[in-house]
Amino acid sequence: MSDHDNRVRLRDIARGIVGTLPDLVTVNKGLLQLATLRPNWRGSIGAVIEKHARNHGERVALAFEDQRWTYAEFNAWANQVAALLRSKGVGSGDAVAVLMENRPEVLACVAGIVKLGAIAGMLNHNQRGEVLEHSIRLAKAKVIVVGEECVEALESTACVPGRDTERLYLWEGEGKAPKGYTAMRPLVRDMPEDNPPETANIVQKTPAFYIFTSGTTGLPKASVMSHYRWLSGMAGVGQGSLRLKPEDIFYCCLPLYHNNALTVSWGAALGSGATLALSRKFSASRFWDEIRSYRATAFCYIGELCRYLLNRPATSNDRNHRVRVAIGNGLRPEIWDEFQSRFGIDRICEFYGASEGNLAFINGFGLTKTAGFCPMTFAIVEFDADSEQPQRDAKGYMKKVASGGIGLLISEVTDRRPFEGYTDPKASEAKLFRNVFKKGDCWFNTGDLVRDQGYKHIAFVDRVGDTFRWKGENVATTEVEGALNRHPAVEQAVVYGVQLAGCDGRAGMAALTWKGGRIDGQGLARHLCGTLPAYAVPLFLRLREEQEVTGTFKFRKVDLKKQGFDPAQSGEPLYVLCDRSRGYEPLTLELFQRISSGELRL
């Protein structure tokens, strides 16, 4: 790829194809599986598990700490869960909510649920109160499986035994179940291990999971993941791109309520008959020790995870592992080369996808700083940052950006690539554009701005709503965050736009975690002014001891935007760039009042 403009060249594709030749058999298996999937044909996650149990039952399917389950053992366990749920009235199309932290029981429950043609509602165990209750009600669950570690979270809602008579509450834990809950383990142990007959009749378009959005911009929505999309990911990721083999061990420390764990990680392992090595949670200090302990050959990342690992002190042990490939999304371009070089990872398969979306990109050719390639029909269209809407011409149709341009990513909705959307039909319809390039067509709005890199490759630029307009120019927060993160004293940067009195658009503001000592406002301003266009240099800074992140390591910006640059609301040190030669200086109450009144123009 060209370092100058990050464009993909034909020679890059050629090198990537040559690189796949040693794994051509594995790649072709994945592509063949992908080509033979159809929404209306029979096929399911449970059927894949049963196939491995039947053909290679002795292989290790799941590793957790010092425990191991073969495919035969795991399949039998899932069958027992399915039999229990069936005895409690669960059938095809019913939802069973799962509220547990990462542990093997989550996957056994999920496998048992989907083997019946039922839907696993993957509740976020970090949620509490109104937000968690909203998720439970969205799922319309007939049964809730609650881990002993999550009873406190559940009891912060009204959905608890005694107050809620609509659902059965199964308790997954050691010892006696709390009052109102039914102990699950002893019941599961007494159930038959035979494959449930329902599994053979499941068609691929059947919903398998509800994956809940993080709720950072409002209450969560429940996106639908069908067996068809899951199987497509399994074939395209595990074999077609990662090129995993049965002897591989895939390490996952991401929460199982997220698709990067449940679909990407588990799917990659299952697709190849490999082992999934599951961790309770991500820990930067324990990450590589666990990788070595499991003898992992692949792992999945998300968001800022890679930066957390880079921020750890370098050691002589950094390359002492068996990992040859990593997959995930959110690896920032400014740290890509350093991360890959320091930890000695042969290939990084950055990908792009949305839980509710109908397309995915993956870096299957081993390039750098790209979200990858997509063979499906998509378009990148011109976008207006002020109205946050795509631009339409005089005839009412959208216009594609020029090669190398930045625009809104949309994907065509077809019978082969349906939009599964959310459980809420109104929320689903709001994600669709109609009459885009011709009358009657339908396209999914990803809500993301991307750069066209050529040869059907893209680079992620920003989330719609994060990009803002200032001085008549579009400012991509990821570009500004990249410039800030290249300053040696900045540990983490979160950029967003804030309103200024009497000004159109929004001014840039950055919340920073600073690596000790007093902030060098003049040096930081000099660095940014020499790196960014003048309009993109943040006018305000906010210093924080640590950034707020979601359970999947994405920054929370909603409260930061609301509080803006008001000292009374932030409760943290604020700085302003009044004069670029002086650099950033403390934002006093007097300065705030002068800026807010419009007396001081920035």
C-alpha cells in the first residue's frame, strides 16, 4: 500500500494472493462453504457442533483455565441444556436471556438454546437498572438464565422472581439457588445427551441471537443475528481469511455478549474444528501470560485493547508466543505498525461489520491500515456533516464519492443479503434508505464514514455523529485522536465537538489522559498545529485520570459532549487555545464567560 495516501494497489492484492497459496486448501474450503449458504436452506450452529462431535469428537472444543471439553463432551452438555429448556416449554422462536460473565456455561447454554431453534438474548452483564430491564423486555424472554455472579445486576431491575411472574428464572451456580430461582446444574446433569431432533430442521434464516447495542447514545437496541449470518462469518473468517486449522487455538478475552466473541471468535474456532480458549475478561497485565499458557495461535481484539497492550512496558518476552494471526476491529492506523512489529504477529485481519448489518469487510490479503475487502454490493456516498444525511441530486438520488474520497458507507439489501435489523420494526426501518440509485431499491445505512481505498477496500474514518463541521470543514475525530496519540505524553485521547455561542458547527475538544507531570500546553499546541489542518486543531482540552469505556473498550462520549467546556459541569481541569503561539492555557471562569457570551472569539 502507498504510505502517502493509504490506497490499495494491484500489486498489494497480488502479494496477498501469493501469501494465501500455502493455505489454499483451507481458504478454498471456507469460500466453498460461503458460496453454498442460502437463507432458506437447512443449516445451523448446532449442526456444525454435531458434525464435529460425530467426526472428530476427541478434539478439544473449549479450554477454560485448567478445564478442557472435547467436541463430543461439549455437544453432549449442550444437548442436556436443550433437553432441560424443552422440558420447561422452550421451543422454536422463543427467546432465552443469558446473563453471565465469561465462563464455559455461557457457551453450553447458548448452544443448547440455538439447537432448539430458540433465540439466545445475550444480556450485557455490565448493565444495571433501567438499561438492563429495557434489554430484558426487548428480548421478550420466556426464560432467564442467571449466573450466580450476576444476581446483583438482575436484582437492580424489576425483572426478578416474585415481582415478575412472566418468566422462569434459572440459576447457574454452586450450591443452593436463592429464593425464587430454580437451580439449573442438578437438572442439567439428569437430562439425556442425545442430539435434539429440532436441530436438523432449522433453516439458516432462523434468528440465533439477540445482540444488544452498547446504549452509549440512548437505550440499547436488540439486533438480530441469524444462523445464516453466523455461518457466513464462520466460513469467511475462520477459514477464508484467518486460515485456521484444527490444531489451532483461538484465544478470546472479549465478553460473550458481543459479536466479536460470540460470532467472530467462536465461529472461527468452530468453522475449523479448532479450540476456543476462553478467558474471564481482558487484562493487559495477564494477556500474554494467558496466551502463552493456552499456547494460543490466534486472538481477537476490539477498540482500544491493542493500545492498552502497547502501553505496557516492553519486555524481552513480548515475542515469546505462538500467535501468528489476530483479528478484530478498531486497531488505529497510528499504532498498527508498532503493534505488529513489537509483538511479532505475522498477519492482522482487521475487519469491519455491524451487529445488525448485512455486509462485512475483512483484511484477508494481509495488508496494513485497512478494514479490508468486501465482495458484496456496497457504495460510499457523499454526506453532509451538518444535516448528518447523505446528499441527493436534483432527481433525489445519492451520488457516490470519487475514488479515494470519504463518504457514508451503505450496502444493498437483497434476498441473498437481507437486513435482519432489530427486534423493533421502527428502529429497523430507520436504518434503511430507499430509492437510493433507482426507484424501488433499498440500502442499509451503516452510520459510518469510510474512505474508498480502491479495489473494494475501505478504511474506517468516523462514526456519523462523531464527525463534526468547523470553519466550513469536516473534522474526523479519529484523525485528531491519531495526532494527539502520537504525542509522547498523551496516553489516550477522546475527541468530540462542542457548541460555541454565535458560531456555526462545533469546535473541537479533546479529553486527554496525560502521562504524569504538568501539561505542556505550548508544546502540545505546536505538535498539533504542525500535524493537523488549522480547522482540526482542538480548541479545548479536558484532563482526566482515565477515560470511560464500554465493556468492549469503546470510548463513551455522550456525557463529555453534554458537559462541553463548562468548568462547573466537568469537575476536571480544562484548557483553551486562545493564542496558538501561547498554546493551551487554563480555562478560567472569566475566560469561559467571555467565550460563552461571544465577547472572546476563538
